Amino acid sequence: MLSKNKIKYIRSLELKKNRKEEQVFLAEGHKLVEDLMGHFPCPLLVATSSWLLQQRKIEAEEIIEVTQEELDKVSLQKAPQGVLAVFKQPQYELQPEVLKHSLCLALDDVQDPGNLGTIIRLADWFGIEHIFCSMGTVDVYNPKTIQATMGAIARVKVHYCDLSLFIKSLKNIPVYGTFLDGENIYGKSLSANGLIVMGNEGKGVSPEVGGLINKRLYIPNYPVDRTTSESLNVAVATAIVCAEFRRRMC
């Protein structure tokens, strides 16, 4: 049974300041929780008896069995799926040297939690293990972001930094970005390593960060003379760019 204090604690994790203070994040649903279990320490797990009976081993410091009605009261989801877990936030070291031998993403003030979660999932699909976010990018531990990663957060390391200073510190590393005045990505030479910068949903890449990008790319519409949408969703654009980089490596 959930106490009032536990309910208050779990609900409080919807707010960034509380997640930051506690250094934890919330995940819900059997698939997501099962995917994250073992990757991050789990101080608290709340689940129905039916979910608990299906598990061989549960690595959690505290386990509370609840009814579906109790779970409905504490969950942030419209349709809770049997389990909710609180996980410890990982602490990753910022490692610019990974760019010497791998492809990484950078996000310049991406604001939508769903977009960030989808991009993390895309990175996982395309074997990109590091994402460098500006300080203005939405919190990766936002519950909506965590849900949208579909477990990919267990394999992709997300770092927050002063993005301009970070890019300035890179030596002899290709830095790519998408712009309306860039070169057609399908005719441009692409490297197996480097940094791909994706911008804000409404403003794109900021002028400060844009001035540091040395490889400007453009995703052409089809046909080129047809009137079309002004731009692509940032997660969709990320998928197209990453797919083309990886296609060149096949």
C-alpha cells in the first residue's frame, strides 16, 4: 500500500527541480521499466501483483505492491501499465575525445520532451552513443522524454554543456549542421566521425553555434521546385541525416 508521503514523493518527480535535487527520474510501463532495470540503480518500484508475479528477479531497494486503482492515483500516465519505478540518474563524464573515432549528436535548445526522447531513440538505432545538449535543451529526465526513449536512454549517454564552448574546444573535428542555405546532403562528402548539430524547433541552430559549424548541409525537398512546408520536425530531420551518414558506411 502506498503511503501519502510516497504518493507525494512520486508525484513531485514531475518537476525538474525535484528530480535534480533527488538525482532520480521516473519511468512507467512494463517494457520501459524492464529495459532500464539493471542499467540504473532503482531505489523504489511500485507495481501490481500481476506484474510482480511475472518477474524472475527484481533489482530494487524498495518494492511496494499496489492495486491498479492505487497505481492510477500516483501515475503520470493516462493508462498505467502495471509498474512504476524511480531510477538513479547516471553521472557521465564529458568526453570530447569520442568524436575522434565516432559520430555524435549535439542539440541546440531542443525544447519538446517528445522530440528529445525520439532523437535519443534514433541515436540508439543508428549506433550513436553520445548526445551533447546545450544548457537550454529540455531536461532528458523529464518523464515525457524518458517514455519517448522507449528504453534507449540505457544505451545513449546524454551530456549537458555550454555547446559553443564545447564545439570551440574541438580540434580537427568535422561539425555538421542543417541549414536552408547548406549543401545538398546527398551530394556532400560525409565522414564516419564528427558532430551533427540539430537546432531548436522554431529557430533552428542559434547564430552563435551556427558560426562554429564547418559543414553546412541541406535536406532537399522533392521535387525541388514544388512549394512545400517551411521546415521539417527536428526529430524527423535527425532521422534523415543519421540515416544518410550510416548509409555511406554500408
